[in-house]
Amino acid sequence: MELSVLLSLVLLTGLLLLLLRAGSKARGHLPPGPRPLPLLGNVLQMDRHGLLKSFLQLRERYGDVFTVYLGSRPVVMLCGTDTIREALVDQAEAFSGRGTVATVEPIFQGYGVVFANGERWKALRRFSLATMRDFGMGKRSVEERIQEEAQCLVEQLRKTNGELVDPTFIFQSITANIICSIVFGERFDYKDRNFLHLLDMFYQSFALISSFYSQVFELFSSVMKHFPGKHREIYKNLQEVKAFIAQRVEWHRATLDPSMPRDFIDTYLLRMDK
């Protein structure tokens, strides 16, 4: 019995030493940061009520560029306007890659402008930018769509009769409506039930994606995905969003006029046919 316990301790000690050694080798090529624990990384050093607060505290100690370990995965943090501009503008090509987000990967599977990566994302980005530039050539321009929404905003504010109001919902709605106008070819009334439900699904999902739970899920998704949790709520919400978009795409496909594309979806369908 004593021999088996001794062997277990030796094996455990050896495993910990290997993990620490591997971690120190990896850190040799990374910016400085707090020392991580094996497997857990720096998770226990993070403030579960606000990761941003933790990162700002680390910035004070290590500077604008530092490394934190989320589990066994190292993440290089960039802080400050100048540092971010240097990375995303001056070295845009080197920093153009995107990592996967475990909570949404089962839904989008690497597709879309937001969640794609590599050559697929570059192709989608080029297509999207070209399409946005072409709006106005026989079609309603982006500027016209924004002007239309601005007029609707003015009318909505007039209805308040000068009373104090929280503008958060209104400004969220006009932003979403401009996107809807470009993508779907139509805007929605601010009280439209489908529009309100779509906004609710988006904001619920992104609030959950930004939560501490989702950060932990990123570390242990291979295990946590088999159990109940907020990741399933995100999946349900975004599936509803996908179903809404799919209905719109099918309607566009059935009413498509190749000589007069109305919006982003029409342009995308024509590009697929080509």
C-alpha cells in the first residue's frame, strides 16, 4: 500500500514538473505576464465579476502588452490606443486572423463575416467591402438608407413631446435597422414584434457570450458541452436568428431579379450563381 502511494506521488510530481517546464518554454517566446498554474492557467487570478478589471490591473504591472493563460491556452493582451493601432493598422495583415469562439462554433461552423477565419474570411471580407462600395449604382446607397433611418429617428423623438427618455433602445434600434436595410432590403418599425424578438435574441446571446461562464467554457468546452449550461441558451437563441435569416434568404431566392439586385442578400445569391 505504501509503495503504491509513493509511486503515485512520484508520477504526480513528475507530471507537474513536465507541465511547468513546458509552460516555461512556451513563455520564452511570449510577452511577460503572471505565472500560470498547470491546466488552470491564470483563471483563479481573474475577477469573475469583471475580467476587464483584472486585465487593467495586469496592465499596470506588465505594460500595454502582456500574456495571460486562460487554462492551458496563452492569450496576448494588447492595451492602449497606440498599441492597438500599431497591431490592427500598421501590421493589419499579421493580425488579421481570428480565433474560434467555442460557444458559437457549433452554430456558425467557421462561416460568416464575423466568425470565419483564414482565406474564407478574407474572401467574404473582400466581397462585403466591394458590395458596400457598389451600393448606389442602380441601387439605394448606404447613405440613403442611413438618411431614411435618421428621419424615422427624428419622428420617434418628436413623439416624446420633449419628455426625458432613455435613448439606449432607440439608438440600438436605428443601428440594427440600418444593418437590416442593407442586408434584407427593408427596415422595421420600432414596435415590430419580429424585429424586437430578433434584437432580444442578439443582445441576450452576446451578453452570455461575454460572461464569465463563457470564458470558462472556452477553456473546458470539450467537457462542458456535454452538460446543461448557458452555452445551450446561446445555441437556442442564435438558432432562432439563423432561422429568421434563412427565411429571408429563401424569399430573396424566389423573387430574385438578376438585373436589379435589391440588397446584400441578392448580391450574394448572384455571386453564388456566378
